[in-house]
Amino acid sequence: MHILVVENDPLQAEAISAALSSISHTVTVVDDGDSAVRCFRTTHVDAIVLDWQVREISGIELLHYIRARGDTPCGVLFVTNRADEIDVVRALEAGAYDYVVKPFRAEELAARVNAIVRRVAPVVARNERPIKAGYYTVDSREGTVTLRGSKIDLTNIEFQIVASLFSNLGKPLSRELLAITAWGNTLSAKSRSLDTHIYRIRRKLELGPENGLRLSTVYSLGYRLDLS
């Protein structure tokens, strides 16, 4: 997925870019609103991470421009110092998908962007190729997972978790990231919902050496899907 970052603070831009690049997104960084408009006009963008206070065209004005076009699906996430409730409401009512107040946590930011990308996925996924690993194929366009050619019956939440794991093969994914990807928000520390879904995914997918993949628990972090 292609993510456009609009941020005029070089250190913040570098931190955002690093957080998103770590989960296999292509990232373009610009430092003013005019450059963002030019990029948006000439390049396919799946999501925009946007500061409110940027030069030439403010973040909220840029959001209005994007939504006025209406012909290009694009998720927008504000990452900004502006913490007043009225600003949050203005952004969400103007069409932002999410709003994060600085300072941000890198992994949470990545998870929120992933959640936004999945919201626009029914449209943008037309250009995605199926992921093949072991004896499995994950097709985001169709929302399906097959094992040796046979379709596996998954709920929507199970599919979101599976798609995230397959998209990050060999990389540990935190419980927080997986929860935001699947449910759109974090879960309480006492919640066992994610563990229950992981148990069902292991059983339904029959993960193991015989099918070429293993799903491991990463202590104090989350889960990792690997070739076996």
C-alpha cells in the first residue's frame, strides 16, 4: 500500500515513515500542502497521514480538497499537536478516519494506519495480488483463504487477522496491532478475544509443518507467522 505522509517537521516525518515502512508500506513524505496536492493528483495513494499545521495549505483544507474530489478512495489519519475536542470533531466530520495526538507510539500508529487501509481495501484491493505461502493462498480482493485449493470458512475478523499475519510473514506482530487491525481499537489487558480468535485460526487453517506454515506466540508481544 502507498501511504502519503504530510509533515513539515523532519524528525516527526522520519519517525512516521519508519513506523509505516516497518510494516511493508511504501511511504512518500512531503512537507507542505501544495506538494501533497501534486502527489495526490499524479500518484495513487491509499492513505494519508496528515499534520494539521503544514505550509501553503493546512491539513484541514487538504482534507476538504481530498473529499471534494470524491473519485479516489483514500483514508486520512491526522497526527497532530492539536488536542482540543473541537479540532478532533472538525477533522472527523470533514472525513478523517482517525485522529492521533502527538507524541505518538510507533506501533499504535502503524496499527491505526493498517486499520484505515483495510477500510478502503474493498476498493483499493483490486490491484493487490493474492499472497501465497506454504500451501495457502490469501486473496484480499475476494476476502478468501484457501488451503491446497480448498476454501477455508472464516469470519470477517478472522480474515482480517489472517491477512495481517500473511502480509507480514516472518515479522512479529503485537497484540495491539492485531486488535486494531481486526476490531479498529485496542482491547483491554484482560480480554481474551484475540487469543480465542488465534486458537480458531490455528484450528481452521490447520497450521503446521505439513502445510508449510507455523504460527508462534512471541512472548510479551504477540504472534508471528513463519514458513516451516
